[in-house]
Amino acid sequence: MADGTQTIVDKPFATKNSGWTARWLPKVLFAVGAFGLLYHLAHHRTIIRGDGWEYVCQLESLYRHGSPELRPADRDAVNALTVPRGLGPIPEPLIVIGYHEAPNGQLYGIHFWGYALTAIPAKTWLQAQGGDELAALPITNAVWFLLALAVVLFAWEAPWAKRLAYAGLTAIGPVLWYLEFTGSEVFSWAFITMAIVAYDSNRYALCSAAAALAALQNPTLIFFCGAGVALALRDYRWKSAAAAILATGIAFLPVAYYQYQFGRSSLIADDFVSVSYISWAKTWGYAFDFNQGLICYVPLLLLGALVGAVRLIIAGSGRGILMLLTVAVVALATEMQVNWNSGCLGIQRYLIWQIPGIAWVMLEGLGTGWLACLYTAATIVSSGLIALIGLPSDSYVKHHPVAQWVLTHYPWLYYPEPEVFIERQIQTELPWPRIYPVPVGFADPEGNITKVLVDGEDLDAVAKTFVVTPEYLATLHNEAARQGRFFYSHPPRGGLRIRP
């Protein structure tokens, strides 16, 4: 000071204290949040959803005898956990939960058991504590979720602002609903998130290794392994490319396992996967399906990613275009899955592990300008609010409120995959093999059918199911001549009504 006296705050000490705060306060806050999340899931009632019965059974088998084979004693142990909690016994026949009999007479699930294997520590801890062992899968989801966030926030060498933005875009939103989901979506989300951090950091082998682990449960994610290899080849990093190729081999463990047990590379690919299932409705639906697409759950992320993609293409960003191609190929390959209206919480569960790639495209494409930063912040806040106030029920056979409004007022704006429309209209899942029980129509509050899916070869069924005017029935015949077999039609008001 001017009078020669010393300042109250010692500058070197203040610098050290500030450095300590910057280094450790985020980690302390992260640890507190992690403890709170794990505590919540450990004491939260677990509901078995999606492929949960299969994974619960796999976990029990692996825990009891170190094998994924489902034995009678395993089934009894699972029933002892589920029946007292009001979840009922294991559904029968076992094929409905994904179990097939191998040539040696033993029972194995159609999904790989890698995810269930990682839940053994949680189950062991819960059993020792006298807790609900069914919470092992949600707790395991939380562990992988937290590990991925820790990598983004504390292991990534990107600027702190970029790390925070990416963590917010990927982790705040519908993935939070899936923490309690008894399936592998968060498992794959976590490893793809880590793969993209490695991709951004030019760590090619780590990128492919993480993506390969994600692909253990969702095989189409293997294309992210290819992104790591392609990036290494582009940069003439031959040793790194070879390491990335070797790391990709992890993704083929399920192939080797099922080939050994069943003499086939995949039970899912044999029965539920076909190129013929790819459709424009599915492709468009990823973004704009009003029941399970991005538009209803992360609308600003969708718009930001679309703008970011255009900017990356215009800029000729090799890294950005490669990521776009990877996300697109993963999306198309996933469409080969026959069960499109699968058990989910709001957003389609196949989108959960595609969001990390979509978020990177937005962040990389929009750049670091102040307007981009404001938009990113708005995206994170809006996604968080929707996740907070729009938590869906566990039903995937009901129309989303947005879909109901569109179908009531502007039905021609919504052309979903028929399975999505039918199952949410009849409020039940269709049996295998899938046969469309048409005609199926959506009725407004006054009983007018606004959108109907019909079979062009059986228009007589329309008159048997609904009250139809002769004029509209003639219109349907004309449409059938142009459209072919299954098609949507939009009756004029009063042209088609529900029967009293």
C-alpha cells in the first residue's frame, strides 16, 4: 500500500489457495454428487424393464457359478428376489425373455453377458449390506455413467469450458432416465462417450478399444472402432492404426462366444436383424418421431447438431465429416433391428448411445463464439428441464402428448414406422412374427379418425371396424390403387369414425 503497510492477503498464499480450489473443488463436488446418486439408486425401487429379465438372470448365473448358463437354481434365486417385491416370477416360456437352448441342452441368453458381468461387484455389495440385489444393474449403470463423466471432466486435455459443455450435452437429458433402466444402454453410452473423448484427443487405439467395449452389447457401435482406425490412417500413424485394429477385436468376443455355444455368430442377427428392415420412416424418426425421437426430448440439441453438421461439411473438416459418417452408419445399421418400438423410457433407447456423437457434432460444428456458448448453455438447461418435468412412464405403448396433439390437428405431419403407430394405438406389443392388425386409426376427442393405417388388399375391413362414408371408402380404393399394400390415409372430418 502507499503507506508501506502490508496487504492483509498474502499474494503467494492466495495463488496457492486459488490453485487448490480450482483443482480439487470440482472433484469434491463430483464425489459428493456421485455418492448421492449411488445412494439414491441403492434405495430406489427397481422395476425390470426392456431386456431386464434376461440381464437379471445372467447376473444371477454369473454370480452363483461363474457361467451365463441359466440353471434351475438360478431361476429359483431370481424368483426369490422378484416375487416378494411384486414383480412376479420369471416370465414363461423363457424364450420371451431371450433365452435359447444350445445344442448341449443348456440355456443361454441372446444378448452377450458382458454388461451383466460388470454388475457382480454391485450385487456382492448389496448382498453383504442386506440391500435389494435387484438394484445391482441400476447401480452399475450409475458407476459407468460416473466413470464416463470423470473421463470427460478430469482426464480430457481439452479446455475446461469444452469439457463442461460436452459433459452437459451428453449427460443432462434422457440418459438420466436410463440410469434406473435394467438394460445396457448406459453401459454403451459410457464407453462411446469415452471413445469420443479419445477420438477428439487423437488417441486412436483408446478410441477403438472403448467403442469395442460399447459394441459388446450393441454391435452396430463397432463402426466407432472404424473411426479410430480411419483417423490413425489419415494421420499416417501406422502403429496406432494397427493398435486400433487389434483393439477392435474386443467387439468380436460375442461372435466367438455364440459360435462356440450355438454354432452361429449371433442369435439376434439370425432372428431379428435384416437389411430389409431399414426404412425412411426409421431414419427420419430418429430426429422427428413425435413419440420417441430427439425432437420431443432434446430439441435444441437436435437443431444444434443439424447446424453443426452443415458447418463441418462447409468447412471441410475431415475429423467432423468422419464423425458424421460414423454416426450415420451406426444409425442405418441399427435400423436393421426389427423391434423398433422397443421397451423404452420416452426417447427410443437406441438413441441413448448415439447422443454422445450427436453432441460432439454440435459442439465441434458451432465453435466457441459467444453465440455458440449461449446456445450450448440453453441446450443444456432445456434438456435438463425436459428431463426433470417430463419423466415418462414405463409404458412404451402410449402416444407422447406431442404425438397426440399432432395426430389430432395435423396428422399428415407424422408418418411413423407402422409398428410405432400400431403398438401405441392398441396399447400392447405385437407378437412374433409381427403381423399388422390393420386397420388401426387414431381418433380425436370427438370420435373422428384423423389418421388410419390400412391394408390395401383388405379395404372391406375398414367398414367392419369403423363407421365409414361411401365417399371416403371410394377415396380409399383410389388410394390403394396408387399406394399398394400398407399405407396411411387421412380421412376428411366425419369420413371415418369409431363405432359407438
